[in-house]
Amino acid sequence: MRLAVPDLISPSYFPAIAAVQMGLLRDEGIDASLELRFPVTDAAAALRDGEIDLLAGAAHAPLYDARGWGDVALLAALSQRMYWFLVVAADSPVDAETWTSLRNVRIGAAPGPDDGLRRLFAASGVDIEDAGIEIAPVPGTDAASISFGVTAAEALRRGVIDAFWANGMGADVAVRDGVGRVIVDARRDTGTAAGAALATFPALMSSRALVETRPEIADAAVRALRRAQDALRRDPAVATDVAQDLFPAVETGLIAAQVARDAPYYHADVEPAALDGLHEFARWARLPGADTDPNPRS
């Protein structure tokens, strides 16, 4: 079985990565390998086309196709709530209290997550056109072996962009290197950005055909995911061993703290509020598959 992630060197989809690397999927009878598929919108297309068997990615990704959930199945949540960070240059005058005053900036964001950022601005009353805010991919992130967040942090350091919207690894690398500051944590924000937190979430998905023809595989994948979430919640330090053969040294050293930060959100059930938020966001973004029903299994 081929399990794809749109960003390998990040905490965003880490419970799925752990399920593979810790042998939990193997324990459930699934011989799974990891592969990188970027961006997540292309990964969802690959799932439909049978090029991969499982996808750990943003829950709204299948909705960029008019078929929506018609041939893609939502198996479980990897964790809860929208999970990206807005990072500005370290010397920016804008902070967590004044971030809605951003003007005339270039913000790097990957396809798929970029609509989450647009939703964030809209929920906070910011008209990005009036504010002169450009949201576009980060140069260099079309390569096959990149981490979007880490590449975005480097682009911020070089001044190619003024800010970026990415995973916790990219945010922490930028902060660690002194080139950036986090001004919005979408998952935890309780201020003006809080209305966007339920827009999407990281999810485990498969093709609808797999669920219909081999339901035992889908059930086993969810069991392995729950075991991985439980293990990471109990001891976030396990993440360092999981990352050892996958991440560069710096990112390996950061991942346990990121998992500890995210662990309270490691729950596989797809709550009704999450589905409602996903539907509302997809309709707001006018995604072609917005009105299809995911009918989650968890």
C-alpha cells in the first residue's frame, strides 16, 4: 500500500508517518510505504487515479474536483482543526495583535492551504485585494523532494517573500533561525482568526473503491492511526525516533516539541462541528465538490 503525504518533513501529518515508521500499519496487516505528493490537490487526484492507496492531507483537498467525496473516502482525522501558521519576517512591525493591518505583502502558501489563508483573512474582516496582499506559491516548491514549510522559511530569509503560511516545522525553523515570527496560529487562535479554525483539518483518506471492495484495509488503517496517536500523546519523545531516518538533523531535533504541542489535538473521530466547518469553508471557497457528502467512517 502506498501512503502519500504532501509534506514529509513536518508535524502536520505526523501520526500517519508514525503509523508507517513504527510498524503499526504492518501490525494490522498492511505493508505500507511512504511517498511525497505535492501539492495536496495533486495528491488527491493521484488517490482518485489509483496511483496511491492512502492519503494523509488536508480534508478539503478532494473538493477541488467536482466529484468531491464521490470517489474519495474520509477515513479519520489525523488531528483536529486548521493547522497552519502565518509567519512574517522577524523585523516586521506587525505582531499577533495587529496582524490584520498587513498591507502590500507577498505571502507564500501552497495550493490548497492557500484557500485556508484566504478564509482566515476574510473571517478577520480583511479584504486582501484592498490590502494589496498577494498569496502565491513559494518559488522552488515545485521540486519533488521538498518540505514546503522549510523551503518557505528559507525564502523568507532571502527576502523572496514577506511572509508565509505553512506547517509548524516551517514556522519553528524560521523562528529558530531568527528570520521569522509567528503572528497567527490558526489552530489555537482565540481572537479575530478563531472563526477560521474549523475550515479544514488533516485527514486520512482513501479511494471509495478501497472502502467498498476491501473495507478491512480501511478499518485496519484507522486502527493503526489511533494507535499512533495514542503513542505520540503518551510520549511525544517517540517522535524523534520516528523522524530519525526521514528528517534532516535540525528538523529531527525539533519534531518532539512540535508533537507535544499538537498532541492534545490527536483524535481520529471526525466531529460534526468539523464536518460543518468543512462544508461551510468549501462552499465559501466555491470548491467544485463542496456539496458532496464525505460520510466519514470514524
